[in-house]
Amino acid sequence: MKRVIYLLVLISQFNGFELKSMSPDKQYTLTPDSLGLSYKDLTIVTSDSVKIHSWLMTPPPSLDKHLTIIISGGDAGKMSNYVYQAYKLVLNGYTVITFDYRGFGSSDSFNINTEMLYYNQFAIDLSAIIQYSKKTFPLSKTGIFAFSMGTIIASIALQQDNIDFYIADGLVTNPFLIAVRLKLLKNKYIILPDSADKVKSYSGNILCPVLVFAGELDEITTVKDAKVFCEESKNRTLVTTGGDHQENINYLSKKEFGDLYFRKILKFLKKIK
């Protein structure tokens, strides 16, 4: 119980910090076994020969729903920030793969300018994880659960990698809008890669079923942005909360932390055939 409480405190510390400055972290405060999850420590090599550190967590065979969820994190911290999300999903029969982008955690080093919103190379990392998942679990469906900056990375990776479903929390559809809002609202200057103008069309090209969480107080990745994105296709579902950026799990909590949040996710996943 103490470990669970500590994890929730850790999660709350990172809420609202993403999309302000890139903050790669090397130290793993938590690992899956902190919550009693067995896991495999993996090293996955990308197409450009970068070694990516990853954790693979699988449910008991009797509970296995044959859906694999890849967690694509934001621009702060490392994959241990998402241990709780992985824990809840594995308990409900889903295989979960987490990973650290190059320059984060124990993945290969990478020269990072913290004023950059993201790097295109992160999409190469995610692509390697997608390919690993499909090769390792050929009879399972594979999807992405992306947070904040991770939604940009997902949009880029999905131009070449097909998946079966997509969950986005703090969806970014246009990096230029994010840059403008951060400057106006937070007086934070960020740099975008040269190809950032393509991300808007990339996000529109996603064809699989999508579930989006958006907070009404979030002035950076807004509910309006999410609504426009979801209205473009009938297989996109929007869930709004009263929260700020990356606070949706907090606001969808009733009897226990995130119970209503995961109820929305499980309902969505049940429809994936």
C-alpha cells in the first residue's frame, strides 16, 4: 500500500510539467515489480542501431485478451512514470510494453536540447517497439497509449506502422499551435524540428479506432483541438474532464485512483476486434 501511495505522489509530481521543457531522466524510481508485476527487461535495437530500453509485462494466460498496448510517454521523466497505468492494464488481461526514448532512462545516449519540443528520432524508437510487438505477438492486436509529446511521436510513427487502436491523453495535433500557446501562456520558448508542419496532416491520417482524453482547463492541448480531431472520423471517441494538462486520470477517480479513467479505456478496448 505504501508503494502505491508513493507511486501516486510521483505521478502527481509530473502532472502539468510536460510540454514545457524536455526533461529526460536517467533514474528509475519505480519498476513494475514495485506493484507486484513480473516483467522482462528488454533491449530493442532500432533501424538506426540505437539500443532502446524496454519493459514487457504480460498477464496470466487465463486472463490474456491478446491485445498489446505500447505506452509512448511524454517529454518529462522516463517509463517508470507509467508503471501504475501498466499495472492496471495488465491486471485486466492486457500485455503492456513501456520504453524510454533515446536519451531517456537506460536507453542509448542522445544529445538533447531541452528547448526542443520533440525529436523525429523518437518516432524511430517507437517504430522499433511496434515492430517488436507484432513479431513477438503475431496473433494479438497492437495499439498505442500515448501521452502529451508522445502523441506527436505516435502520429509520425503511424505513417509507416499500422496499429489496431490508439489512446491519446493530452493530444497534440499541431506542434505550431503548442509553440504559440506556450509562449503566450507560459512565456516558454520551444524549438520545433523542420518537419513539424507535417504533423497536422499525419494525425489526420490515423485510421484505427481512437480514444482521446482532454481536460477543460488545459490551455495547451485543448478540448477544442481534440473535438476537431475526433469529428474528422466516426471511429474517434472523446472523453473530457475538468482537469488541466495530464490531469485527466486524477479527475476520473472515484472509489480509487483512476478507476473511472480505466473504465473508459476498458470499454474502448472491448470493442477492438
